[in-house]
Amino acid sequence: MGSGSVFIVFILMALVSVSAAVMMLLSKNAVHSALWLVLNFTAIAVLYVVLNAPFIAMVQITVYAGAIMVLFLFVIMLLGAEQLQGISGVHGTERYHRAVAFVLVALLVVGFGVVIFNGGTGGGETAVIDASPVALGLRLFEAYVLPFEVTGILLLAAIIGVAVFTRRKKKEA
């Protein structure tokens, strides 16, 4: 693949990713939003392949498009929240949300502009690391075991909480 075709694939996948993210936000059906998110994750995985990072692409597909989306769909179906209710417009005390969102987006755009126009240099020295999958796995499971365990416990607690709240809701009905 030549550099021109790589650029075209990159731009195409970037457009697909951004479009899928927008559709995910605009979809009124929670299952459809989750499926748009799967498309977004897949497009990002293709971007990783284009950037010559196939290991990260496979992790993206396996972890995010696979495991995390199964968890999302499980929770959506367990709660019975396929249709979002009462999201048609901004009302009451929520009027400031648009202003806050606009300010945050403006700050994000300014931050990206600063990074792009400064050439992306942070001014610091770049650390040389071994980026092989074996070294990455050893680093994650030696130095970061506690965060992995805490994340697993939090996910388990969230699933149990959803099951408890759903059970109460079904008993009341």
C-alpha cells in the first residue's frame, strides 16, 4: 500500500469514527447507541492498523468491541432501557449544560490547536521503552496489578448493583 492510499484509508476511517460517535450520541435507542459505539471502536482499530500498531488494534477489538460492549449490552438489556425517555429537549435547571459543553469543547479545540501548532513537542525527553507484547504484559501485570484488581471489583459491584436495582423494580411492578 502506498503512502497516498494509506492517507486515504486513514481519512476515511477517521470520518467513519467521528460519524459513528455522533450517531451514538444522537441515537434514542440505547442498543443502537451501543452498536454505533462498536462501529466506532472498529474504525479506531483500523486506524491502529494503518498506524502500524497491529497489537493495539487487536487489543482494541478484543477488549473494547468485545468485552466492554458485551457488558454494556448486558446492562442495557438487564435494565430494559432500550428506549431513552424524556431526552427530547433541555428544560428546567439543565439549561446551563449546553453552555458548559460549549466551553469544554472550545477548550478542547484550543488545546488541540496548541499541540498541533507547536509541533506536538512536549519539551521533555522521550523515554525508550520496549513495546513488545511480552514486555507490555509483564509491565502491566507486575507494576499495575492493584489497579486491575480494583477495576475488576468495581465492574463486579456495578453488575451486582444493576441486578439488585432491577430485581426491586420488577417486584414493585
